[in-house]
Amino acid sequence: MKKLQIIIPLIYLAFVAWWLSFQHVVTQEGTSVQWFSSTYGVMALIGSLVGLAAAKKWGGWKTVLGKSLTLFSLGLLAQEAGQLIYAYYIYVDKIQIPYPSWGDVAYFGSVLLYISAAWFLAKAIGTRFSLSDAKYKVVAVVVPVVLLITSYAVLLHNHQYDTSHPLTVFLDFGYPMGQAIYVSIAIVAFLLSRKSLGGVLRKGIMLILLALLIQYASDSTFIYQNSRQTYYSGGADDLLSTRFCSIAHPFP
């Protein structure tokens, strides 16, 4: 595991260097851009395998924390599946922005998996007690509201919802809402972590929370760019997704 903690950041840095190398021609979507957009999901695959190994160490499906890590790992696998499906649509079927598509079944599935994972994470460190505390109730309500207002007022300002495509409208609302839910649960877990097991899980939970916030920013950016027809493969959105996958499983 210690070797992986060194190898995974190195792989991520290699992807960053690769990403920087084609930014001056990224809008041309050449071969390097296509390969990057199709392969950076390997970070998700690695993260899922590391997460499953970590989940086994923490008791697997027999323990609450093991369930959380397992679900986070499956969420990463769903992310990789979504990317591969999108790559097929873009580079084989020549569909510039396949949204929505079958890829979103996997992508939105990951949102549901992360909500479940965050809930088990909070439960593992004391959500039964936290919800009786007024300040945690405030966090659980206020955080998603603030995130949603930010998304809809800033990132999705003047966003045109095409009601003739109800699935697109559902996903435009569903992605930010689902992600706001799992971020708020993760924040509650982080706040509780200082009281659980002497705070030994605090660093790991902080990194998971950071990863979830990055995923939230990545998906919101995609929706924003897609609505304005400014999205292109290999942009900052793809780099954000790569960063999310590189830190999603901090538990050794």
C-alpha cells in the first residue's frame, strides 16, 4: 500500500504533464487529446482496485466502513465505465457531445453510489448521534442548499433547459442535487471524525471530501460548458476528473 501511495501520485503527475503538453492545440482535438480523454479513467480503475483492497482490510461488507469503501470503489468503476462509453460515442460513432447517453447511466449511477458510500461513512463514525445535534442538522441542510444555489445561480446562470428533452433536464438538475447531498453528508462525517477513534480517520475523510468536491466541480463545469456549446475533450474538466480519481481512496 505504501508503494501505491507513491506510484498513484506519479501516474497522476504523468497525466498532468501529458495534459499540459497539448493545451496549446487542445481545441483541435488531435490524436494526443483523444488518447488522453479515453485513458485518464485508468486513474479511476486504479482507485477502485485500491479502494476494494482497503475495504477488505476494514472488514469488507461485514463492517459499515468496509461498505462505505466498497461503494466508493464501485462508484469509481462506474466513472470508468461512463468514460469508456463516452469515448466510444465520441471517437467511434463521431457524436461530439453524447449527453445524455448510456454513459450517463454509469455516471449518474456513480452519484447514487457515492451518496450511499458517504452515508455509510458518516454512520461508521456516529451519524446516529450527530443527527440529534442541532449544528449537524444545520450542516446537513444548509450545505446542499448553498451548493445548489451556487450551481444554479453561477455555473448554470442563463442555462437553457430544453423541455423537449426531459432526460437532459433531469440530469442537469440531478447531477448537482445528488452531488450536493453526498458532499453535505461527507462534511458531517468530517466534522464528526475528530470525535471518533481519536480522530485517526480524519485525514482520510478530509481527502475523500476533497475528492467529492472536485467531482462536483467537474460535473458542474461540464453541464455549464455543454449548455453553452463550449465543451471540448481534453479541457480543464477532464483534468479535474483525473484529480478526483487520484485521491478518492486515502485509507491504507
